[in-house]
Amino acid sequence: MTYLDYLRNWPEQWKKLQSLLLQPSVDQSVLEASLRAAQQQLPAPVLWLLGKTQSGKTSIIRALTGSETAQIGNGFQPCTRYSRFYDFPETAPIVRFLDTRGIGEVDYDPAEDIDYCDRQAHLLLVVMKAADINQQEIFSIINDVRRQHPHWPLLMVQTSLHELYSDAVEHILPWPYQLNPWPASIPSELQRALLAQRAAIANLPGDAPVHWVPVDLTLPEDGYTPSDYGLAALWQAIEQLLPLGLQQQLSEEQTVRDVYTRAAHQQTVGYAFAAAGLGALPVVDLVAVTALQAKLLHSLAVLYRQRWDARSVSEFVGLLGTGAATAYLSRMISRTLTKLIPFAGQTVGAIWGASASGAATYALGKASIYFFEQRKQGLNVDPEILRRIYAESLETGRAILSERLRATAKRTS
Amino acid sequence: MDFWRKWVNPLQLIVLMLFLLPFLAIFGLGIWWLWQGGYLLYWLIVVAVCSAAAYGSQFWAARRNRTALNELLTEPDADWSPRTNEIWQQVEQLADHCEPLDWPLDNIDWVTVLGKRTLDTVARCYFPQAERPILELTVPHTLLIIEQASRDLRQDVINNIPFSHRLTIGDCLQANRWKMRAEKLYNFYRVGRVAINPVNALLGEFWRYFRERSFGLARGEFHRWFLRAYIRKVGYYAIDLYSGHPPLTMEDATVASLHTPVPPSSHDLAQVRKAQAAVEEPLRILVLGKSNAGKSSLINALYGKLFTPTDILPGTTSLFTPALLIREGFTQALIFDSPGIDSIHFSKHEMLQTALEADLIIWVTAANRSDRKGERNMLDALRIHQTTHLHRRPPPLLVAVSHIDLLRPFNEWYPPYDLNDQTNAKANNIREAVETIATDLDVPVTFVIPLCLKENKRYNVEDAFWTTILAQQDNALRVRLLRCQTTRKKSEDWELLRKQLLNSGRFLWNLPDTIKNRIAP
């Protein structure tokens, strides 16, 4: 569909846009096509988790995303049945976890996974239990990886530290593994096991750094506090090796917030990235972007258990005010026009368009979160606050997106 | 009066008297009635006849005992020279003149004193010119003589005195003390009785005299025999030694010369001895599993002492090194600790060979590691190898599930866990792990025992695991296994214990239906 075609059909498109904005239901096929296009344009970074079954991969996913839905292996049955993706959030992912299954059971050939990761931003996380000394299979795989890609950094995560606590039943606080040398309070068996794993790959090919982070990510009912022992260090290492602002995207602020807010934030960021992906296309499909935004609002309504029908939609749009609506439309149009400028306009327009549609989606999501939160608590929605949140979120959204877009642009250029 | 206060509660005495009074009265009344009816004389005659008959029988029985015991007395060797026979006469004389009253059995000194006196007698005959002839004997020889004599005497006592194997010296002493106490009380009774009922008392005293005579006779008889037998034994061996027999082959010589069996019996005997020797073969236990699964810890836990090194870093066990478990008086066990099946030291060929010779295979697997594909492959290879050796019955294979303390919830450990308890998260996880392992390794779930092997958290090893091992053995092996253990439950108790442990859910009896269905398709 060329731009001219698009303009020629504009009355029809406009009708679609109207119905999308005002109707709560979203056409599934339109949405899927939009998401696929967005994913292609702006793929989510991949965290490749490499480790034996039950080495603690799922616990890492759960700790990083804060999602309680991530199925946790119970320590004895492989819960990963095949080499699979775990997209988070599910429909419009911020991050994609690549989970390799059955290492040590089948003859695993990493070539395919290497190839897959090569095409997008990624980080290889090697996960191993501290007490499981025999890691020959894993080490030979990362040897292969580094022989092909000497510049790929490695993040080695040593898990389940408590298995080697001799008599202690508590973690050593604060997390002492950044100290050099390690303090004597770390049990000697644990120290030796950790160092033995490190020594085993001392002669790894390649030049990129290898980071080691000992963590113990448990469930609250396991009786260890904190249950995310070493998570801060893990995040720090991830941000250092893969500077995409993932932590901010997944948890917004450092402070602990309730599950709803965190999930809503993740959903919003995910859809904002998808919208940004669509916005980067030479021809912005307004319908597609709007479909994403409508879907986002719909998902958030479900999350907050709020009714989302034509009345709610018009109430929300009405409160947001005509100012926001006009600004929204003018942005869309001006962005489309910029792209008509040959060469420079194409690139600048692409980035601007991407960040614009992404930021707009982000702002829309954030405003609706306030809207739903107030309604859930049975409070009135203050239009002033709603508009202010929208305006502020446009800026923060742009900031969040630009980091990611720049990384992608660098990658593709 | 101390005695009264210590042993008799006056109130209790009154109660006892009240109980007995009517019956004692009947006795007195009976006598009175006899006297009134003029039957007293007849009754006295009956009493006298009965007592005489009883005394006669008792005397006769004692005599028979004495003859039987005397037959056991050591006789002089027919090959001895006349001079030696003379010395033997002296020993017999010493034995015959030994008075039981001088040598109370509860004082163990008589063993040495009497033994020394006998030796002295014999030595004096052989070395008449020596000032102290007993000094001519070397210490080992003296000890050897007493040892031989005591051993023979022990055999005789065990074979001929009923219940002697149950009787301890402590029992004897205890019985003696009680007897003295009872006699004291009885004396009081006797004095009282005379005052109350003189006629009755007179009869009682009369009767008592006979009774004491007859029983005292039997006891004194045994005592006398015992001392005589001892002196004669010591004398016999002393003479044997002094007359120039090489002491160290003495045993063999007597066995060979006196008990040489006829040829067919000797063949059978050889067969029996061979079979016995086979039973005394050490028990061979092979422990297999992955590195750090806890093989060495299991061995240390099973035998309650540290004899194989354990460490978090693998490689502490490099070969199929047998550790020999020996305990005094128990069957030996050879325990083959092995390198982990995933270790570079591991040799499959060696494992299969060792497994063929094993009486029991213990497979150790960690509850918190689910990658059991390699273990299953190795296990299948072992099974195939066993089927190719039809002449050997495959030994039972038990699976020890270690590290159950590391299952979720991680920081909880409050054993014992009832695996049938659906409400306990830890018990649920242990059960699921056991069931999964039974399926993964294709082993009946009864043979899969959850364990904790940490030194301060040991659980299920000595009871559940051990009884499961025993349940899988046939009788001969089971006996040997039981003998490998020191302070375990008695052999007849382990089956009961196993049932109790099963019922309390310490290990599983059946796979639940869900798992069975999972295997079926």
C-alpha cells in the first residue's frame, strides 16, 4: 500500500479510525498484523538463557519481570519442554527470553540460537547452580559461541547459593560478592564451588568481558529473605552489558509498587514499543497504530477489572480533552508529511515518527492507568491531572523510547 | 530393726496377714479335727511315708545326676606312661578332696587359686628338685593350660546344665542375695509359728529338715562336680604339656586323633565347610550415581563412620576402590565407592564388571537435579549387560534419593515427613520427586527411598533405607547384611519396623494412579 493509495482511501480509513477509537473491541487480524509489523521493525531485545534444566532460569525470568505468572520449576521436573521464547509482556513484548531446553539430554547444537540472536540486540545469560560443579556441556557450548563471536559479552549467573550454606539458614547481608577478596563470612564450600566454576572457563576464547553474578532467587515461602538475593547486582550487570534501559522499562521506578501498577507499566511500555515500530515505517498506517492503542486501553481495563465500553471510551476521550486529541492528530499528520521529504526526511521522519507514535501511545496508556485506578477506587477523575499526566508522559515516553531507538538505529546502520 | 524398716512395710504385713489368716486357721482347724476324730496318728504316718518317698526320689535323682556328671569328668589318656598315671592319681586326689564350701562360686578367685594349686601339684612331680616348681612354666603355657581347661569346661556346662547359657554370674549373685533375705524372713515366721501353733510348727520343722537336705544335696553336688572337673581339666592339660607335647599344635592333635571322621563323613564335612566359607565371603555393595549425588556421604551414613572422603568439588573418588568394613565378630562388607558416572575417571566397562560381582547395587540420585537422562542411559546399559549374563541373578537395585532437604520450601527442614500428607508442601515435593525419579529411572517406587545425608540432618538412612535393603535380600544375604551392622534392630524386628515406617509415610508403597497413567501411553 503506497502512501497515495492510503490518501485515496482516506474516507474509508477515517471511518475505521473512528470506530477503532470509539469502540472497545479490536479487530484481531488487524492487531496481529500490526504487532507482527512492529516486531519486525523494532524487535524486542533477547535475553538468551543458557543452562541445565532447573538451574534457575525461570526464577531469573520471574525476578527480572516481577511477573508471578512465569511458571516456576519446582526443582525436580523439567518445566521447559522445548526450546522456546518467553515474550514479556505477552502480546507486545519489551523483552524476549530465549530458553534452551534439555541441555545434557539431547545433543544440543547452538548454531540456530546463535544465528537467531545475531539478528537483534541480545545478551547471553549462562545460568548454573553453584552446587552443580559439573558444567562441561554448558562450557563447551559457550566455547563454541565465543569462537564464532569473540565480542559477545557473557553474563554468568550462579544460582541456588543456599544449597551450599553449611549451617546458616540466612543469606549473608548485604550481598558481599562485589568485594575483593570475598569476606570470610561466605562458607568455604560455597566459595570453592563458585571459584571452581569460574576457573573452569578461564581460557574461554574471545575478548569481551565475562561477568559473574552469584544470586539466590527463591519464592517467599522458601523462607529466605530477601527472596531476590543479588537481583540488584544482576540488573546492574545486565544494564552494563546491554544498555537499553530494560530495568526502567520493566519496573518504572526503583521503589516497590503494587502488582497492578507494575504490570500496567510493562503493558504500556510494550505497546509503546510496538507503536514506535509501526511509526518507523515509511508509510504510517494510522489504523494499525490506533488498533494498538485501542488494544492497550482494552488490556489495561481488563487488568484493572473495569468495564470498557463505548460509554467509557467517550468519557475517557472527553476528559482527555480536545486539546490532547488535536495535538494527537496534528502529530500524526505532520509526521506523515515529514516522511514525504526525500532522503533526510525519510530518516528523520522515521525516528521522529517512531518516537512520536510510541510516545503518544505511552502517554495514552499512562493517562488511562490514572483513569482506571481512580475508577477502581471509586474516586472522581480529575481532568486536570489526567491531562498533566498525559503531557508529562509524552516526554518520559520519548526519553524511554529514544534510548532504545538509538540502539536499534546503530545496529541497523 | 533396720532390716524391718528397710524391707517390710508394717501396713503391708498386716494386709498380708489378714489375707493369710483364714487359710492358716484352716490348717490348724484341720489338725484339731484330725485330733478330735482320732485320725492324727494315721495322718502323721501318711506324712512320714510321703516324705520318705520324696526324699528317696530326690536322693536317687541326685545320684543319677552325679553319675551323669562323673561320666563327663576328664579321664586319663590311655597312652600315658605309668609314671604319668601316678601324677594323674595325685590330681584326682586333689579333686576329690576339694570341698565346695571352701570355694564359693560367686567369688571368681577360685579359678586362679585352684588352677595354681593343680599346676603346683603337677609341677612338683615333674620338677621335684626345684624349689618353686611352678616357676618352671612359661607364662604363655600357664595361660594356655587355663584357657584350654576353661574352654572344655564351658562346653560341658553349656551342653549339660539346663539354662546355663541364660544364667549370668550376676543372676547367681542376685539369687543368692534374695535367698538370704528370704531365709531371714522365714526365720521370723518360724519363731512366730511356734508360739501360735506348736504342733504345726513341729511338723513344719521336721519337714523342712528333709527338704533342705535333698535340695542342698543337688546344689552341692553340682558345685562339687564343677570344682572337680576344673581341677582335673587343668591337671590333664598340665600333664599333657609337661610330658612334652608341643603346646601350639595341641588343639589340632586332639581334634585329629580323637575325632577323625570316617571317609564318607569327611567328604560331607568338607562340603559343609566349603558352604560355610562361602557364607563368610564378604558382602559386596556397589554404590553408583552422578558426581556430587552423595555416594560417599551415603556410605559414611550407612556405616556411621567416616571412611570415604566427601567434597563439593568432584574427583575425590577416582576408581572403583573397595572400602573394607570389618567389625569384630561381624561379616565383612566390601563397599565399592565409584566415581560419578559423568566424571572423567568413570569407566563404563569397569562399572559393568564390578556390577556383575555385586550383591547389592545402590544408585544415588539427587532430588534437586532433574537431568537424569544420562543416569537412565547408564542404568539401561547396566540392565542389558546383566541380561547377557544369565548365570548370575541380577542383584537388587535400590535408589537413594539424596538432598531432599534442598527441595522447596528451601529453608524448611522439620523431619519426619509423612509422604501421604497432602497438606505439607515439603512432603508433597518429596513425594513428587520420589515418584518422578521412579519413573525417570524405571524403578519400582518402593525401592526409591528419600534421604538426607548431611551429617547433622541425617534422615531415613538407618531405618527406612536399611529395612528396604533387608527386604530385598534373600535369607542368606540378609543374615550377612544384618551381621555387618552393629547396633541395628534385632533381626526379627526389621520387618515390623519396615511396615511401621511405610505406614508412617517415610517412603512410598505405590505409585499414584496419575503417574501410572503417565507411563502407560
